Amino acid sequence: MLESCIKVDQLRVIYNQGKSNEVRSLDGVSVEIYSQEYVIIYGPSGCGKSTLLYGISGLQAPTYGDVFVNGKNLATMTKKEKVQFHQTGVGMVFQAFYLIDSLTVLDNVCLPKVFRGENLAERREAAMKLLQRFGISTQADRFPSQLSGGQKQRVSIARALVNNPQIILADEPVGNLDSESAQNVLDIFKEINEIDKKTVILVTHNPDHLVYADRIIHMKDGKKVREDINKDKRPPEVAKKASVVGDLVDAPEKISTELRLLMRTFKDLSLKQVGVLLVPFKAKQLMTHILSQLTEEQTSSAESLLKEFLFNNIDSEALRTKLDLDMEKGGAGWNKLRANSFTERAQEILTNAQNISQNTEEALISLTDYLIKICNLKLENDSVLRFRAFIKMRVENKIDRFSLQERLDSAKQLGGVGLYRGTAEKVVHEVEIIMLLSYSAEPY
């Protein structure tokens, strides 16, 4: 069997061990990462994702457990081996850039080669090639204080690559950047993985970034809670042991492909919601999806009415009337205009959800026409056909939301629809709420 390039075995990191303020940053995490994978470690702040990354890099010593990189245990490396590993084995990119203010951009990129005693001309040539590649060669003689955040991060990526390591580790690399600069940096990491064939491990708390990963490791409270797979680059014999859609910790053999894909979008959705409890979950998600600002009491009252609507205890006209009714009379206290628009939107979404469950060509056409209208899309005929084909793939659970979004916002020349990223996200969210409402299963 092909060996993983990184193996983390029951890694635990405990601060202030045995004291009253003991903190378990990592609690028995095991992960294997294979060459040329793009892996994202995802989770909320304080979940241990950065600690895991630093453990892989050798910057954080384990309290218990082992980390192997290319078959070598980091804990048993000699001092010389550790220096070699940090110089040429891995490249690090940080949220705060960590450029040296007193050095020029070019000298910052050259720095890892300086420590290796390489020839001045050769190291400058290698650094300049990377600066040219990332579109910042004109800034070579400037100092970091003269650069924008996006430029600084491109410099730090060039520095991480200059010694040609096979593994790139990035800790929240776009956390300090505006949306345009962040997109630029994320595209660079994608290129490094796909073109340079580097193994990329990126830490983030932003769900919008997950579409870039081959595999997503979800972290919570210092533990790995599950893995999702967008594109499996692992050896076939390894991949065969795990679900193609997602290696979930919670009874994976019981979870259908359809539910797995929905669980990627709706993180609070689990086996506990399946059956009768699925309707309240649908009601809450539909409320969040449609509503603008309302008071908590108005939202709560409307959500109760929406549950009745989804349980078929009231029809759309009764829903409309009760939403507009005063709260003292059992209504939600909305105005008529809001009640009308909300009911119409809810009915449209529910109708599409009911239609696609029948899996007919007419239902697919109706759904795509609805999406084009509600998202105000301006598509040429060939793009409409491509758009419909991608929606069909999602409806048939052949792809998940991340793959759908990637196809929608990819350029037409690359086989995509060519939507703007924000528009693609809007379409995907509309599709996902419809997929959720169409999903039906008996409790396990």
C-alpha cells in the first residue's frame, strides 16, 4: 500500500497539564494525508485546527502521540534533521505574514536560501522568478511596509516556495485580507496544488473556502469530528475503506448519499433530525433563508406557523393570513406585504422541492427556470443547457454543493457557466434549501 506523506497518530497537546487551568488543545487526533492532496482543516476558533497544523510542521511538540512526515517521526529527528526538514521539507504561510520589515521584498523571499548558504546570484534569480509568477516583481526593491496585505501574502507564499518543499502549510492565510486579495491568494494555493503538485494543508474557519479542498477535516473541541471528500486523491486501496462522499464519525454506514451531501451544507443536520424532527429543522432553515430582519418573537411565531404549513396542517392561504394577523390573536404580527411575499416564496420553494422528488425532466426545467428568475441570471442558450446539466447532477446527488459552485463560477472556456462568485453562491444556497425540503427519510 502507498504510504501517506503525513501521519498523525493519536496526537494530544495539553497546556498546563495537571494544573487547575489545564487546556486540552488537541485530544487524540489521528489523520493521514497523501502526496499532492489539498486538505483543509476546518472549524471554529479555538477548536485546535492551528495546533494540529503546528504539530504537523514540528513547531508544536506533542504531549502524547506521534507525527510522521515521509516516514520519519518528528519527535525522534536529530537537530540537523529538524533544520533540514524546516528548510526544505515544508513551507509555512501565516495569517500575519511575518515578513522582516528591514529587508526588501526580494531579500525576504531569498531568506530561506541564505540560511542554506546558497550563492547570492542563484538565490536572487530563484526569488525573482517567484515574484514574477505572482505578479509582484515590480515590488522587489520595496519594503514590506510599502505593500498591501495581498501583496505581503504573495511575498510570504513566494518565501515558502523558494526552497521547493513538497508540503505547504498555511494558517488562516487570507484572514487579514479583503475579498479580492483573498480570492487571489486562494487561487495561488489551488495552482500550487494542481500545477506544482505540492501537498497543501490549509487552516480556515470560513466555509466558503471548503470548495478548494480535496478533503476537509472538521475539528471541534480539540477533536476530529468528521472528514468530507470533494475529490479523492488517495490511493484506491485507501479510498475504498472510506465513503466516497464523506467519512463521518456518526454511524457512517447508516447515512445515505443524499443525506451526506446535505450535511455538508447544513452543519447542524444529523441523524437526530431524520423523521418527524426533520420538519422543524426544515422550517428553521427556510425561515433563515427567506427572512430579512424581524423581532425574535415575530420570527418564532412565524416558524411555528411554517411548521404547520410543512406538516400540511394549514395551506398557503392560511399561512398568509396568520402571518399578517396580530400576535395577540395567534398570528405572527407581520404586515400584509411581507406576509404575501414570504408565503409566495415559501410556496415556490416547496413546489420545486416536491417536483424534483418526482425526478422528471419537466421538474428539472421548472427548477432551472425558477433559479434563473429568482437569481436574475442572464444566460445565453449554451450556458442555460450547461447550467441545467449541473443542476441535474446536484439533484441526482452526483455532486455536492461545493462541486456545483465550482462548476457555476468557473469560466466558460474551462467548461463552467461563468457566474460571478457571489451569484454562484446565491444559486447554490437556493438549490440546497430545495434539496433539503425534498429530502425525506424514515428515522433510523
